Amino acid sequence: MLVQKEHRNIVSPRAHHWPVVALLIVQLLSGIVLSPQRSFFPIYMEERLAYATISVSAFVAIGQLLGMIASVVGGTLCDIMGRKWTLVLGSIGFVFGSLAYLVRMPWLVILLWSVSGLGLGFHTLGGQSYLIDAAGPERLGVLSALYNWGFTIGGTLSSPGAGIVLDRRGFSAFGMVLLVLSLVTTLGTMAFLPRLQNSGIRRELGGLRGYRDIVRRPVVVILGLLRFLPTCYWGMATVLIPLLINRIAGSKTAVALYATLSQIMASLAQVLVGRAADRWGRRGPTLVAFGTLVVSTVGLAGFAAHLWSFYTFGVLGACAAWSLSTLTPCLVSDSTAVEERGCVLGTLNLLWNVGMMVGALIGGALVEIAVGLPFFVAAWLNLGAIMLAAFFFRLPAVQGNRIA
């Protein structure tokens, strides 16, 4: 009996590898859909529906506003109904985002895109919560990098094909391909992603009250700012860089090339940062990532009128932004209790959506004044983020953990 018990203890951890593997597969499929879906939407609004840049930024911001709602509700759903079904709910939003490319009525396009923003919020919260629960803290950095690989490598695989489809067949064929892939992703998640045994910690509907206490904590406040400030840049970059490349080069393939290059380099950066965070702690990689982001935004501010700057400084900024996303689950895992992580991640995702919305709106307004001005503003914001990051790692709640 003793031997049998020990044998089960040896086999059981191996069996627990499957949830992580399944999640990584889901993320890869999601990235294949989401990356081109998000990259080409501003161009779709500008070219097919004839909207100005500021209007495109406003419509993108509406999706982020719905994502804010998903952040509050989704954090509670993770703690009540479980990580898997929150993730599935988010995957359904990708289907609506794909349908946006198949309609021509502006109000319906905006409605479908807004619902997809709601779904992205659920998907992000469900996926990050699932990852933290399924992975041990000692390997969370590397697994977080592999998790984010789903979006970056998925985009690397799909972006070249997306550019070719758009140049040769147009947005209708592009939308149909995305619709099929998003349906496959959603059904596959429902069928094959295991439900974690410790998922759904809180069964009562009192989770929303937990936000009030959580957001007052210094650790969470600074974590929120560290999530918000770099996301302001990413909100600008997501809208402006594809538009500016398209204006300068006049080719969708040029946009796809930028997306592919940035995703390949960001994938490499994520693994390096995740490995460094697991081996040497979170402080150094976090400060380096913020410093790199500042360098990239300064470069874009100075050379935004030149196509080459997007393939250098723009790609460097993508590496920094994705590296910070890789570090976020590590910081949350090391500084919060397991029973409140759904709400903490919900708070951070809410601020991520606010940052994306604010960045898109500021970028759309400032680019009409000067092409490099939005990136100049982003550089100053993230100089402040470096100082906040240094202060964060000196907090007692953080110094008591291995990230100190």
C-alpha cells in the first residue's frame, strides 16, 4: 500500500502538466485569431468605412470601455464560476470580433467590436487566473512567457497570411477566415481545456465587494499604475503604428511584416525575461523592460515620419510591452493571496483597458498635431513608471517574497 501511494504521488504531478499544455494550445489558437483581428481593424475603419483617425481611435476606445466592465465582472466570475468558463466566455467574443469584418453598417460594426472587447476582458482574466493556479511559482516566469507566446507566435503564424488575403481578396474573405478560426478556438476550449479542482474559490456573490478593500492597498495601487502607464503607450501603438505604416508604405503586407517581426522578437524577449525572473528575481527584469520601453518611445518620437523607425523602435517597444505582460502574473502571484487573485487581476485588467482607451484617444488626437508627439508623451509617462517600479520593490509586502 505504501509503494502504491508513493507511485501515485509520482505520477500525479505529471498528470497535472496537461492543464498547462492545454492552456498554451488555447492561447496559440487565440493569438492566431486575435493578432490580425486587432492589427487590421483600424485600417478597416479608415479605408472601408472612411473614418478619420480620431474617430477610429474613439471606436477602438469603446471596445476598451466594455473591457473595463469585463474586468470588474470577470474577476468575480473567475472566483465564482471558475477560470475555464470565464475563458470560454471570452473566446466567444472573438467570434463577434470576426463578424465585424463581414458587415458594412457602421453601427453594427461598432456593436460587434464592442462585444469583442468585452470578450477579450473575460479571456484575459480567465487565462491569467488559470495559469497562476495551474503553474507553480518557481516556474511561473517561463510559463507566463510561453503563455504570452500564444499571442505573439500565433500572430507570427497568421499575420503574413492575413496580409496576403487582404491584398488579394479583401476584408470579406479575411473576416470569413477569422470567423472559422474563432469558432474552432471556442469549441476546442470548451471540449479539451480541463477545469481546475481549485477553480471557483468563492461561491457566494459577494466578490464585487472585495474590490473596495483591494484597491486601497499600496501594493495593488502601484501594481495598477505599473500596468496602466505602459499600456497607454501600447494603446497608442496599436492604433497608430499600423495606420502610419499603411500611409507611408501603402501596403497591407508592410503592416503584416511589422506585426510578424514584432511578434517574433517579442516572443524571444518574453522567454528571456521569464527565465531571468525565475532565476534572479522580478526586480531587475521589470526595471530593464521599463527602461527599454522609454528608449523605444523616444526613438519613435524622433523618427516617426520614417518607415524604418517602426521596424526598429516600434519592434523594440513591442518587446518591452510584451515583457511587462509576462511579468504581471509573477508580480500578482508573489504579492497577493490566492483567494483574492481574481479580483486583483480584474483590477489590473480594468486599468489595462483604461490605459488602452486613454492611449488610443490621446494618440489619435496628438498625431494630428505632430506625428511623433504621442510617443513623446508616452516616454514621459514611462519615465514615471520606472520610479514607481523601484519604489514597488521596496514595499514591505513585496520584500517578504522572492521577487525582492
